[in-house]
Amino acid sequence: MIGAAREGLPISITGLGCHVPERVVTNDELARYVDTSDEWIRTRTGIRERRIAAESEALSDLALPAARKALEQAGVRAVDVDLIIVATVTPDMAFPSTAALLADRLGAGDAGAYDLSAGCTGFMYALAQAYGMLAAGLAQRALVVGGDVLSRILDWSDRSTLVLFGDGAGAVVLEAVDDGGFLGFELGADGAGGAHLWLPGSGSRLFDDSSRHVKMNGPEVFKFATRVLVQSAAAVLHRCGIAIEDVDVYVPHQANVRIIDYATKKLGIPSDRVVINVDRYGNTSSGSIPLALADAQADGRLRPGSLVLMTGMGAGLTWGSALLRWTKETA
């Protein structure tokens, strides 16, 4: 599914916030649980540390401060938000939705609120849905949160998954602006590849192994990721009539630095335009892209007029890209 922004009042990100747990877990610490080392992890993934939530922290506890920061930056009161979407595969519970719990804690009691599950691509799907709701006039102001507490669903004896993931959340406010904003989206899914990255025993399907731990076919996911990051980004650029040379900031999903390097070179994007923070956070799933956006803003890379390309991929298998003309002054 691919489309350019509809004619009418532009819609953009006007506020951005993120939050990660206090606990930092280094590669050396993970070596206590599995047969690994700092060098082994860094050379294969680029990750040197990640954040891990405390036992008392659920997703809504990470999402709340991220959302408050985004609202503050946008200059928006929670009561004026009429749509909240939380993209995650690790909600507080199956129901009520984390979005509904978050709306209550924020004081946005009248907002429509729901969770969305699209693996690590969840934030991109949620952006597109929020944009569509605002463009159709069904909402005026949206809060989109992407975040996960993946440490709760990892097998801490499985090296192939344990070293990759971390916990964190990011949030953005979407509303109408005078110019700039989203130019287009591209979304897709290939359910035939779903068994390469899955969580058996987490729903109504019965499995002999119901350990509820993430299982991943690493080589197949790697091949999928390197292919689809490039294809999705190229598709949205083509649909919007934008050359790759015009992209000022590239924000890929932070899964693995080798995947990011491959996509960057294949697309022909200079390395100084690419945002990488997987070394500090690991793969935070739906939190990955908003956390990277926040880093880009803190570094002064997001300036009014900057053309921002975001691309995600993950369980489903899913993928999604968005092209955005940044309109917010850097805080």
C-alpha cells in the first residue's frame, strides 16, 4: 500500500518526546547469561548496551513521560488530544488497551484510544493511521506512541535474541500545520514470512511450546530486512517524486548496524545523514524510530524544511516508510 499526502491542510509532527528505563545493561553483563562477549555482539550488531525496564515498569510507565514531553514540546494540552494510538507488541495487558490506560493517566479522557500491533514497524503504521484520521477530518490532534518492553518476552538463555533487544518508548503529536508535513507513506506485509519472527503461545492459537518467548530465524530476518528497507524507501521516494539526494535525514529502524549500513549504501545516502543509536539502545521495536528521531532533534539535524525519510520493518513480516518535510523548530 502506497500513497502520497492528500491535498489540503498539511499534517506534521509538532511535538516529540522519548523515555527509556534507567537500568543500562552492557554486553559484558549479558555474558553472565549466555555464551557471548562484548566483541562478539558489537561486531555482529553494533550494539554495546541497552536499557531494561524494572520489574515494576510496564509499557504505559515508559509511554507516559514520553507522551508528556511530546505534548509539552507541541504546546498541546492532553485534553485537546482526540486520538491516541500506541504501537506495541508488549502492551500492559491484552485489554484494556495501553492507549486507553495512557489516555486516562494523561487526562485525555475523551480521546479515541487503541493499540496497534505491527511488530517493529508499528510506529510507521501508527503514523500512517493517525495521518489518515486527521486528513479525513475524523480527528484534529493525535498522539502516536511507539514503544516496547521486549525484555519481558525474551528467553534470557537464547543468545540469538537476548543480545538484540532493549526497552524504550517514543511519542509524537500530529496536527495540521501551515506548510511541509507528511508527503507520503508506503506500508506492506508478508504473512508467509511470519514464522521467521514470532511469539508462540501469546494468543488464541495453541502450541506445544507455549513458553511465550520471542523466536527468530536470524538469517531469514536479516535477508528480509536488507531487501525491504531499500525497496520500501525507494517506493515512497518514487511515489512522491523525490530524489534520494534530496533526503536530509534518514531514520531507519534500529535493528542491527549491519542492516542499516547495507541499506544506506544501497540507497546511496551519505553516512552523515543517517541516524544511528542502536549502539546505545539495541532494538526497541516500535520505540526504535521515535527514539532515533529524538536523537536527531537533539543533535540539531531536524530543522524546518529538512526532508526526513523513515523506514521500518519487523514481525509480520511487515514494513513501512514515511517521507516528511520537517516543520518544527529544534528545541
